Amino acid sequence: MKLLNTSKIKGKLAERGLTQKDVAKALKIAQPTVNQKINNVRPMDLNEAEKLADLLHIEPEEFQVYFFTPKLHSATKEDSGGKK
């Protein structure tokens, strides 16, 4: 499953001085819905992600860092290195 990087998105919002209300206006959706999408309660579609990236001035090469990152399982790469 792929999710938004919540901490990165919230950091970028703070950096740009924007609120979730500003995002709601830009995406033309309700503020509680924005909150749910940013916190991975509801999915964000690609169109919404592109609009948010534009609003936050996220460069295309950085897009994947903020949006649709793979959900990590409980096992990390270090865990799979030696013991089974």
C-alpha cells in the first residue's frame, strides 16, 4: 500500500505558512477531508496530489518523497539481513 508522507507534507505546509484550510480551498474539498487525506485515513488521488504539490512548490523529482511512498512493514531491511 502506498501512502502520503504525513510528516513531510505537514513540514512543507508549515514551511510555506499554509493551513489545511488553505489546502481545502485549493483542492475544493472540505477541511476535515483534507485532514483525513494528509493523515492517510482517506486516499488522495493523483490529481489531488499534483495540485497539492503545486501549492507546496514540490519539485517533480521530489514528488515521490512526499506522495505515494510504500508503507513499511514491521520488518526492516536490517531485520532481514541475518536471522530468519
